[in-house]
Amino acid sequence: MSSLWLDRAAAIETDPFEPERRYDVVVVGAGLTGLTSALLLARAGRRVAVLEARSVGAVTTGNTTAKVSLLQGSHLQSIRRHSGRTILDAYVRANRAGFDWLLGYADEHRIAVQRRSAVSVALTSAGTSTVQREFEVARDIGLPVELASASDLPLRTYGSVVLPDQAQFDPLDVLAAMTAELRSLGGVVVEGVRVTSVVSRHEPARVITSSGEASASTVVVATGTPVLDRGLYWAKVSPHRSYATAFRVPGALPTGMYLSVDDPTRSVRTAPDGDGGELLLVGGNGHTVGRADSPAALLDELTRWTTSHWPGAERTHVWSAQDYATPHRVPYTGWMPRGSGRVYLATGYDKWGMTNAVQSALQLTAAITGDDAPDWGRTLGRRITTPLALASGIGTNAAVGWWYAKGWARMLASRLPADRPAEGAGSVGMAEGRPTAESTVDGATCRVSALCTHLGAALSWNDLERSWDCPAHGSRFAADGTLLEGPATRDLARR
């Protein structure tokens, strides 16, 4: 599986890791948050290193649908309900700042951008009231939205709210330009080096990696969910995985960037195919990581839905992305507890990372350089946990506890089958008195520990991506136990 963006991206030149080197700032993660932060800090005269465990854009940024919009499905009404109007106003202004900066950067570097209307659409009659509320909330907060009764989708709709002049692009084009500019300013971008811990009691902070140590006055953790356990952010965000597909379609394509407000979610947009034509991008069927019985079945359903409405559609790409949501519905951005004022983080974009990554980078840069923080940033930083946000967080953690119990009970009650799993299959059970996960991928059968290396939850098999996924806090591992993403920092033990 590879996203459209990663599949066609040109090679990005990076740097070797130099153990024991001292920097002003080490940024952990080479997605949009990390590279924007690093670039802004390098422009401010800081010596910056970006350390990426995999490759530039390999995780969320390279697997997004890359819609750059201030209208975000039904997200605005959700923020108002969970955090109030003042926080919503600050959130919209923050996202506008991210929107303007990002599109200005794209224009400056001649990155192709397609201007499109963002459309929050009801695909069922039950979604009509949600569309109406989103329109009222967006209009109240100052967005020039309109209600529409028809669409250019080839299926029945039940009304939509439209915000014109939003944008879409290829996110790897942006990351490539940022990496090149950062390196031209003396910064370094290192791939294949995983940060496992940060010791920040004294100046400089020590950054411990899979390839040795580096040191820096400041560390920015920009890894989707923080890979450091300080502040218990793994318990404050919920991990979600969703799926995307690209199709070559005969006939007319929709012109807007559509997102349904009802379940199951459907995201629809187009993208240039590189040959003067366009592909149809369809996403949706999201779920909490590790809690779907069959991600492959979810992809099949998404494909059937697409081909039923666009007859003759031929699938060219399949991919998935992982995002994290907060109880407040707005990101956590700022200094990390127990970091001695030297460690910063950004997380919890709830699938709207294109604008939120940049606004978070703007906040972090101001905090690190000592510049005046934007007023919207100060407001977001002073938010109060409302009863609804508190209840949401309690519910999330109660569900985590239930999945711990369910996973362990299932595992302790079963033994691994004597026969090895079929191709693409995986199972969990006891073997020689130890929790063991066994799978067969590309003809190779592997046995690994069935317990997540983060906090010991029993893992689930992902039959689409052929990975072991943690239903507690979202860590993911390849079939051979290699860590892919999440709050974990260690591979699974081989059996």
C-alpha cells in the first residue's frame, strides 16, 4: 500500500546522522508540523536538526487527503459544543493563519495548488440538521458559507454547506520544498533514526536515538502522538485510522472537495494524475486503531460504494492514515510537562493537519524564539476543560480499559493453532506460556510478542495492512515486529 503522493514523489535529499553533535533545536518527526517548525526556526537563525524514524512524510502527512480548508466537515460545531465559542473563534483564526502561511509558501515556491470549494454534505436525511447547524456555526464565526440543495456528486444528497476558495495540493511537493530550503539554511534532515527518549533535566537536553545521541537547547516532538510519555498525552488523545483510494474514472468528476457529515464518512476530491487528467480520491470508513474486525472489509466496502456511483472506475492506489483527536476537539500545542521548559509538542489535529500543523508550528516558533505569541494561540492555551470535554476523555479511557480486558481475556483463553496462519492472516494466543502473535506475510511466518511495547495491551491483526495494531493507544508494528508508528518506541520481541 502506498499513497498517491508517496508513490509519485521524487527522492528527497537528506543528511547522515552525526552522533554527539550539538544543535539549538532538535525536531522529532519530518511531517508538516516538524518541517514547518524547523524551517521557521532556521529562518530565525537557529541550528536545527530534524530526526525522522522512517522517511520524510512517511506517516500522516504523506497519507493525508491534503484538503486545506477552514470548513472541516462538522468539526466547527463539535468544537463549539465541547469547548465554547471563544475557543472556536481562536481555532478558526489559528487555522486561517495556517491556511494563509501554507498557501503563501506554496505560491512562493511555485507548488501546484488547485482552488476548490469545500463542501460539508449530508448523504442521508439524518444529516440534514447537522448541515444546518454547521452552516449556522460557520456563519456566526465569520466564514462566508452558503447553503446548497444540489451537488455535482452522482448520488442523492440532502443539502450541504459550501465554503468557496479553499485548496488542495500534493503534500509531498510541500515537504520536498521545505526540506531543500531548510538544508540551504544550514539545517539537517535525517531519515531512519528513531528518537527513543529525551533527558531534559539539564541544559542541553540529551536526545537518545537508535543511532546514538545528539543534544539541543530545545526539542520539538512532532510525531503525530508524542513518543515521550510525559504529560500522559497517549491517554489524552484517541487514535483513528481511515482509508483512502484513488480511481481512474470515465466521464465527469466532481469539482468540489466533499466531506460527508454522517456515518460512514465519505471524503471525495480529485487530484491531477500527472498526464493532464484527473483521478478521483475517495476516503472514509474510519475507526479507532486496532478495533476493526477487518480493515480489508472496510476497504472493500469503500471500493464498492465508489464503483456503484462512478461506473467503470478503476482503482489505482490504496492507502490509510492515522490521526489523533482530543477531548476538546482542538490540538494540544506548547511545552511538554516535565521537560524543564526545553521540550515542546503538537498533537491532536483530528484529521485537519494541513492547517493545524502550520498554526501549531507558528505557535511553537514564537514560544521558542521569545517572539510575541499570536493572540489566538494565547486563547487556545488558556482553554478550560468543559464538562462535555471531560466526559469525552473519561469515555475514551473507559473504552481503552475495556479493550485491555477484552484483549487479555481472549489471548489467555486461546492457544496458537498448530498450523501456521494462511497468507495474510494473523492470530494471537498463548504459546509456551507466553502471549504470542503469529502471522504469515509474503510466505514468511513470524512469531512476535502479542503485547504492545508501550503499555502492554494485547495486539490485533490488521488484515489490510498486515500489521499488528494496538487497540489501546494506537501503536502499530509490522508483521515481523518492527515499530511503524504510535507512542511506542521499541519493536516487538521476536519469539
